[in-house]
Amino acid sequence: MGSANELRWNGRPGHYEVYYLTITDPRTGVGIWIRYTMVAPLPTAENGAEGAGATCSLWFLAMDPRPGARPTVGRKATYGIESLETTRTPFSLGIAGATLTDEGMAGAFEDVSWELRWMPAAWAYEPVHPLLQRLRVAKTVLVLPHAHVPVEGTVTLPGGETLELSGTPGGQAHLWGSKHARSWAWVHCNDFTTSDGGPVDAFIDGVSATVPRLGREVGPNTPVVARIDGAEFRSTSPLRIVRNSSRYGLDGWRFEATDGALRVVGEVEPVRDQLAGVTYHDPDGELAYCYNTETASMRLEVHERGGGGWSPLRTLISQGRAHYEVGQRRPAPGLELLTK
């Protein structure tokens, strides 16, 4: 079986693809978001023949909660598609000298750099149900090749400060498709404690998206996957994602998701000035505006069904180490766009 990171682009227009790592340094509280992307626009009068105008990019975003620091910084470098190289076995992907494999990533451009490594996860998670993929209902597919891995290495920030990471919880994801949703929220967290401050081995990854269908907006549809002290949680069936409740915005997200006898209730709270604004370009030329932070806080309540109702099982807390993103089709007033 091939890598869940394998490039899905077949060389034709109308496709975008993204790889990213999210991580928060526990020593400084600085959050890091590193992305490797490509987009192949649909043909237009401007870009001409099929496949013309395809590009690849490196992105580096940081959120810094320390007093006196600039809350967000962003860097993006875009190259012709000839700068993208990939192999299937073993998987590797390169953009302008930056590399990504199933064991780590390294790169540098402008005034930032990273050299990170991890032990590959035993399996990938698929928030988008295979049936929705086969029927091509989902315009974007997300997989988590390395959802919950301890990361080693260094990250150099603008200004020259180097973060030393040693066993820091990180998550690496891969997504691809033909168009972003009309609006969406996403959270990933794998740095929790229990409500009394004790350690816990857990991660959660959830998405909630509204999409256009037959002239109206449908959703939000909300798939959620998690692992909590070895117990797997997958709330991803086509019926379940419609029933999961969700309310999201720039001020946060509250959702509920159920898998069998377990239910999770998540509350995500970002710090507004640590939301980094970036611009996404769909293959058809439409723009989406994304506001991301790697320094949000999260409360996750786990409930168990029994005795005719739901009973609280445990509560997990992440203070400033949850990763949250909101996407929409209009720029948010008062929030700077760091990339365009």
C-alpha cells in the first residue's frame, strides 16, 4: 500500500493539493504552520493551454503569544510547477529544495527555515468517508498520514530565533481537491492534559464545512476523528456528519460528535490577534480567505452513553496549544492578510 501522502495530481488543470504540519512549542508558546502546496488553474483566456499556469508554493506562518512579540508573521514563496518533484516509493516531495517525507521535513526560504523529523505513524486517518470519495461528492479530501507524532528538530523564525523541539506533539496532514468549501472550520489538537493537569495521550481532528449544492448552501457537515488513551473515535459516516452539531466563527467553535457509545463536545477559543490571515486560490480563480492560529485553547468533554442518557466521562484541556482555522469567502474586517 502506498503512502497516504502520495501526490494525487495527474497533471491536469482544476486541482489543488496541500501538505501541512502544525505544531506549538511548549517552551515559548509559539505556534508554527508550515505548508507545501500546488495549484493547477482551469484554462482561461489569460493562462491559455491546458495545464498552463500551474504553480507550487512554500508557506511559513508563526503565532507568537509572548509579550511584546509580533502576534503573527507570514512568509510565502511561489515557484513554477517545474520546481515540484515527487517520488512514490518511498514517498518524497520537494519544492525548490524543501523536502517532505513520511519521516520529516526540511526547508528554508527568505528568513525562515525548518529541519524536523518524526517516527511515521502506524496508519492514516480519513475524516472524509470513503463512500463520499468514491462518489466524488467531496470537492476536497483530507487525510492525516501522521496525526499524532512527537517531533524533533529545529525551526528558525524571522529575526533569527531558533526553536529547539524535542518530542513536541505535532500533526502532519494532506488534502487535495478541485475547490475549497464555501466556509469551514478546522481544529487539530494533540497536546492535552486532564482537567486536573495530569498527562493524557490523545488527539482530535475535526472539520465542519458548508458547501454549495444546487444553488443553495448545505451544511455544516462535521466529520471528527480522535484517539483518546488508545480508544479510537470516528464520527465520519455520511449520516453522522450531517447530525453532528456545529457552530463556528472567528471567535471560536463549538461542536458535538458521536461515535457509538461515545460523544465528544469540543469548544475552541482563539486569540483574535493571533489569527494569521492568508489567501487561498481555487483552481477556478475564486478566492477564499483563511484565518489560522496554532495557539488557540480547547476544552474537550468526553461523554459515555448509559442508563438512558449521556454521562460525563472525562474532560481534556489544551491551553494555547490547539490549532484552529476558519475559512470564508470574504476577508475579515480588522485582520491582516499576510499572504495574497
